[in-house]
Amino acid sequence: MSSRKLIDALKHYKGLTRKSCIRVLANVFTTECKYDDAGWFKVGNEEYIVVSTDGITEDLVKADPLRAGFYSVLANVNDVVAKGAKPVGFAGVIASKNPKTRLKLTKGIKQAIDIYDLMILKMHAHPDATFESVSGTLIGLAKEVIPSSTAKINDDIIIGIDINGEFGTDGWVRTFDSIQKLDKEEVFKRINAIIQIAEKKFANATRDISAPGILGSLAMLCESSRMGAVVKIEDIPKPANVELEKWLTCYPSFGFIITTGKPKKCIEVLEEGGYEAKVVGKIIKERKIEVEYLGENETFLDLEKESIFGKP
């Protein structure tokens, strides 16, 4: 695939384009939204309460409700971990007329709760809904928080991913499962690596890799930070058995983007935590996401003219 065709496929991937509704909704609350993974507030002098809420696309709920339930927890866990928080408790809402679907959604949530060793705080069910959905909220605790809106010019961009897993597709949703075969010690080794980076203040900005894919998630970080980036595609960690386009648009169980002036320290922590981690580019002042692939340079997004979150 040529670099232009690859960039076009990534730019029009549904996991990215469906984010364009966000700005008009966020503006109801504030015009200063940072579009971060999670929100937080400080309690006393020592700890932050970090909160994320997320819903799973109905396409996945219909295709695989067990996986949808699981990912309603995983998505929220990664959001709070990306900020440097330890995930603590989960609350969720399921909706379906079908009792088998409701049970599978709940069992998927239970699987994830057990893996992450979370408290279940509250659940609610809509047994008479005209749609099928699962949404969740997760609470985490942090000593230090890393926003996604504070990247600095000339920061190195590190991508850290657990590349030992299995690729899966349900409709348009692409996932890379590297968690369900891990024991709890390995799961928390990966979570604690990100928390350690936060607590040691090694990173300037972080974001988890989610439904928009690797470049889409990086572009969200850059738009939040009002910066741009240059990225070399070939340097992105990747398993050998997954096609590049699918890999760049998948939702990994453990995947994070870090911008930093201390790349060696971050990579050391990530590798000890079970990640494949590499410097893949730089943060730049010009608000464009520039990509190098197969010796060619392409613009993925011009954030002066385009917005992932939608125009005002």
C-alpha cells in the first residue's frame, strides 16, 4: 500500500471520524475543553481522584456483547492509567431487551473486573430499551497526573504497546487482545509502569491508544496540546503477523503515547513493564501531523484547518 493510500485509510477510519461530534457538545459546558482521557480533582494535599466515563459502540455490542462488556471496563481503565492513576472502582449501565445479551454484557464486565481487581460500585440495567448498549465509569487514584494537553515543542514521542496478543475484528471495530492470557502480576506490571512514569515526572503529556488508532490518538493529543508532530511509521512497534493498516487502527489492550524530554528513562520503565517501546517522532510547533512512510512524507492532518473533535 502506498503512503497516500495508507494515510487516506487511517484518516477515514470510523474510529477517528466519529469523534467529530464532540466539540459542539463540549461547548455546552465550556469552550476551554482540553479533550483529555479523563478528568481529575485533588483531595487534600496528596491524592487526585481521576474519573473516566466511556460507552462502547452499538456495533460491537450487537456483534459480541461479551467483548463489549469487557471493553467497557478496559477503555475506562486505560483512560485513568494514562493519567497516572491506579484504577479502583467501576460503575456501569447496560441496555438490551434481550436477556441473553444483558447477561453476556454483564459477564464481560465481570471478567474485566476480576482481571483488574476492581471494586464494582454500581450497575444499572434498561431491560426495555429500543437499543443495545453498555457504558461505564471508572474511578482511579493518583499521586501525580499527566494531562494530554501539555506536550512541549521538541518532545520525543514514544509509543509503548504490548505486542504479544491476538488481533480481532467485530464489524469495523479492531482490537488487539494482550490481556486475557496474562496473570494479575503481569497486568499490574503494565499498569504500574505508566503510573511510575507519572510519579517520577518523566512525561510531559500522555494519552492511551484507543478507537481512533495510533495516529488518530496521537493527533488527539496534539490537538489538545495545540501542537503538531512528525512520525516515522516504520518505527512504530508492531507484531509481525498483523497488517499495517489494521495495526494502526486497532485498539490494543495496553497501548500508550508519551511525549517527553526524558526518552531513555521512559523507555526503560516501559520495557521493564512488558511494553515494546520506541521513539517514533517529535512534537513540533506547526500544527500538522506529518508522517514518513516508505521514504515519502505525507500530511495526516492539518490541525490549523481540520479538527478531530469538530469545528466550532
